[in-house]
Amino acid sequence: MSEKPKKFSRRKFIGLGIQGYTGVQLAQGLPLSLLASPSCTKSNAKTVHGACYHDCPDSCSWKVTVENGEIRDFGGDKDNPFTAGKLCDKMETFPQDITFHPDRILTPLKRTGIKGEGGFEKISWEQALKEVAQKLKSSVDTHGGESVLPFGYMGTQGLIQKAAMSQRFFTKLGATNLAETICGAPAIAGNKVANGQVMGILPEDILHSRFIILWGTNTKHSNVHLWPFVLEARNRGAKIIVIDPFRSATAMEADQHIQLMPGTDVALALGMMHVIIKEGLTDDAYIEKYTLGYDALKVHVQEYDPFTVAAICGIEEQIVIDFAREYATAKPSLIRYLIGMEHNSNGGDAFRSVGMLPSLTGAWRDHGGGLMHFTYELFGKAVNYERLDMYTELAENETRWMNMVQLGTLLNDPDLNPQIKTLFVFNANPVVTIPNQNLIREGLKREDLLTVVVEHFVTDTAKYADYIFPATTQLEHWDVADSWGQVYLNLNQPAIEPMGEAKPNSEFFRLLAKEYGFNDACFDESDIEIAKSFFDTDHPYMEGITFDYLKKNGWARLKIPEPYIPHAAGNFGTSSGKCEFYSASLEDSGQALPVYKTVSAENVGKYPFHLLTVKATKGFHNSSHGNVKHLMETEGLPTLDMSSEDAQSRNISDGDEVIAQNQNGSVVLRARIKDRVRPGVVLMPHGYWPSLVKGNATSNALTNDGLSDLGGGAALQDCRVEVTKSSG
């Protein structure tokens, strides 16, 4: 096959995020085998393929056995070598937990009381659509299209249900664009500055690595299908090093855990460079042929000597030296990172500097060496993503961009012109997942704000809605699932008919477009038609992978040449084609070279603890599954990790109720004294719903909506708190 020229843009893939009910209740908790009628006969059984919709690097393939329209069996696809027949803990009982949950919304709802109280009445789809369209039209006529903000994110990462139809609707409307930067933006931006892309080696190729650095990733919990490959690599002789301020489940199984202070990753990377250069451990031939700016970097890192870096990172000087030496001399050496080190003011430069290390040592030359990061760029080359982008056909004018990280500020800004007058929320629960929780709540209380939510449940965000529309689950609609963490493409087929009056996200926006008066042909396109169009490509990665093939088999691995050693001979995505240690494009902003910036410590006296809020739960995925009873019971009450030294200084014992507070709010938790964090650092999990815990507040009630250095990401880990023992 010949490679078809593509006009692939960031808008198509990540929305320019860097830029910018009786019977149903009986089903709850029952084993899957009891969900089907006992009168079912085997002749009525069928197997349907699908894929997990979560914003997760694993993107697992699954199979669903259905008899007489009811689910008999559900589980990971054993034929897919990456999924290997296993789903994560939170997804093993997905049908009962989500699709058949007794609290699932199955009809449109209209608010009856005060915003935030969660009072609603059932109404028909016809009435709800008519009222929303009329109110939207009136508001747009008065305030303009940019007064509408669509807040949709990765509640599903399926290509159709995430944004295929919603993007068309809001583009036609002339709405404000949402910069989707809460997760991954600084990581992408930092990598692109240095290497021009984020793609590194293939996940399975970690088997060839002999020195594996898991930097800012709790692989055992958040990338569970990669973890067996990591363990097999160790069986073959690899050493595993984890770099993380928190002694995570992964860190506890590593050969070495480097527990640096939060936000100091860039300093550690630059300190490694200092040692590598000083001791002549560089690959000079690789640097000469495939990099730019080495001389400037060589001078720059002189100020990041091991003594200085050790003081910044809070580790021993010898650790910096030994770590750098081991990394530079081990072959093949691999750095695996995800997003753990991005949520601070140094986040972008952290990824940028760490991303330079393989070019400094020539680690890219080796099979299994270099970096492992996101894989979405491979799908960007292979799949026909042009079908998602209707901007040229539908947009009448360029419209403004707003950063999702600062939703609370945006909703409360009286000087914003135009103000946000209509908010659509779908695939998202910002009251839980976005910084500055209390400010967001204040904004959502506005009576002049029309809020429309498409959801499965009355979430903490949906409680503020004027209208809620019932969405289908992954077992009830079509979708195509690519991945940002592996190289398998999946077709998700509906296993059962939609429950109640639920409709796919795509259908909601088709119906709203029609009610609004949009007659463009693109709004008539069905989900199956959109799905089939993704395969209209002649890229060699897609050879033999068709809609019909996936309908029968469920998944397919991209046809990537092997061995895949992408940068053995340079071939970086920068304009120069080289790894750029020095970025001329960032000279004017003073960021030509990565630097460590000290975070303002003006509130240290009042708020002495550095707060980390991390995805430390196994049962929740961000806020998804946060209302599932058995998962909540397994997780237990939200905890605050403290060092024994800090706990003793405040007369706090393990299990005591404590209050973490700062200028943004306060959260009630249970102290956990396991010495999994350093003195001066406390950690709480992310994902609990405020309405389901004591105090009606969770981690984002404490975080700020400041931005990172690159990519406009959330610097929410630059937060400080005081911790006191609760009096009751």
C-alpha cells in the first residue's frame, strides 16, 4: 500500500488541548451469570466485541456474551495479547456497576429546586430538547455564540462518543473552544519542544530493556497491562527504578525508589546531565549527528551540580551521581513516563529535560532503549481522523479558546466578554476533577447560567444542571477506540439495546442540532457511518484492518514494522529533524533551555505542608465509579498520608480524623501514618465525590487553578495546606 498524504492536525486528535430503575435494582450486585433469564437457550447466544472507554493507557479489549438481549458473560478478551483476558479491578463488574446501577438516569430531567440541591422532575425528550434549544437560541441571539462553553472531556475516549458530533454542533454554533489541558498537556508540550513528538518505543519492547526508569508513573495501578511486561523484563535481567515523591505500590516493588521532593524532576534530570557530561558518558557521535544545542546545554547544566541538585530534590548527592552513571552506561536503558510529574509549575520543562536524556547518551540506538510515552501519534498517522474535523466546512469565524483548568475563574468573571451564559457538560464531572472545587460550585450556582448535562448519574456537577439528558453506556452504543498507551485499535459494538430512554452522546447532539435548526448533512450521519469512515485510509499501518474485520474480531494491532527503533538515526519530529537541547523558538520567552523554578513559598508559615493529590485509588477512575457501593467500601474513607514525624508533631495517630485546609477550602480525612511520603509532604487521593464523604469536599477543594510552564496544564500540585486533628 502507498501512504496517503494526510492533513492531520492537533484539533482532530486532542481538540488543541495544548493550545489552547424495580427490575434494574434487582440486578445490582448479582453475578453476571444471573442477569440472563433461566429460560434462555444457547442458540440465542451471541458474542459481541467491545473496548473500555476510560482515559487509560491500556484501552482493554473485551467480549460480552448476550442471550435474548441480556448479558450472560463479560470479561477481557483473551485473544488480545495486551489485554490478555484481564480487566482492571474497577471494570470487572462494569455491567452491574454502571449499566444496571439502580441510580442510573434513564429519562431526561429538569431542575425543580435550587441549583446544587439535586431536585429534578422527569420530562420527555421532546420537551427537554425544545426548551433547551429555545433557551440556547435566545441566549446566543443576545450574547453571541462565544457565550456558550462546551465542557466535554475524556469521560469516554471513544472517537465517536467523545466528540464526533458535539464538535460539529459547537463549531456550527460558533461556541467558545475548550482547551483540554487538565491531563497530558505539559507532557506533550515539553516533549514536542525537545523531540518534536511524544511517541517513543512500543510498550511490548520494554522486554528488551535492561535499565528501566518508571518516572512519575504508578504502573502497577495505572497501567496494569504494562506491569507484567515490566516484571518479565526484570526476570530477564533488567533493573527497575521508580522516581516518585510518593512510595506507591510500584515504588514498593522497585529495585530502587528515588523519593524526590514534588516538582523537582527537572532539577534531577539536569543534574544527571551534569554528571553524564562531566564524566564523559555522552554518545558524542549521536549528539553530533542528531541533536542541536549541545554546547549551550553543556554550559547550562554546570549550575546543576550534584550537590545543588541534591539540596533541591531532598536526596543524597551520591544518589544523583550513581543514578546518572548507571543510566548512562546501561544498555538498553529506557525511561517510561506518563503524566505524574506534569502537574506543577515546572511540569513542561520536566518532560522536556527528561526527554533529552536518551539523546545525550545515545539510548535511542538500542532496541528497547530511549523513551516510552504516548502512542496516539501512530493512530494519527494511520486512521482517517479527518472525518472528525468539520471545522473548515462549518466554522464561520475563529472563536476564542478557554482553559478548562480555570473553569471556576471563568464562570465567576464578570468582566469576561461575553460572559459564559450556557454551559454544556458531557463526558466530564468538573466539580470533582477540576481544580478550585468551591469556586466552580459558586459559578454553577448562577441563575443566569443555563447548564445542560449529559450523564449516567446525578453527579456532583449534574446537581447544578437545569437539564440532564440520559446517556448510554459502552454496552449500548457504537464507538471506535484507539489508544494513547498501546497500539491496538478496537471497535466497540452495542451488546444490548439502550436502557430506558438513554441515547448516545452523538444522538443527543444530532437531535439538538435538528431542534436548533441546523440542516447540514453532517448532522444526519449515523454512528456506523462515522465508524466506517475511520477506515478510509491506505496507510500501511492499517493494512488488512477494516470495519468488517473489527466487527468480526473486535481488535487489531497496527501493522508497525519491527523492530521498531524510531530514533536510532535521529528522525525526530522537530523542524530540524533533531533532538533540540536548545530551542530557538522559545528564546523570546526566556525558555530556550529547561530550568528549575522555585515555587513561591509565601504561605509556608500558615500552610506548611506541600499537598499532593494523586490517582491513588484502585476502584475509581478519576471520578468514574466513585458512586459504586462495593468499590467505595473497598477504598474506604479518604485518607491523608503523613510522615510519622509530622503526625507526631501534631499529636495525630494513624486513623485519626484530620482536617486539611488552606485559603481555598477544607477537607475531612483519616490520617494514614505509613511513612509513604516525606516529612513536609502530605498526600490525599483524587476521585471521591464530595457529596458522598464527610464535609462535602474532596481534594480539588484545596487545589489552585494556576498553570504550568508549558502547555497550559494544571499546576495543582503546587498547593500548600495545614493539617489539624479534628475535634469531632
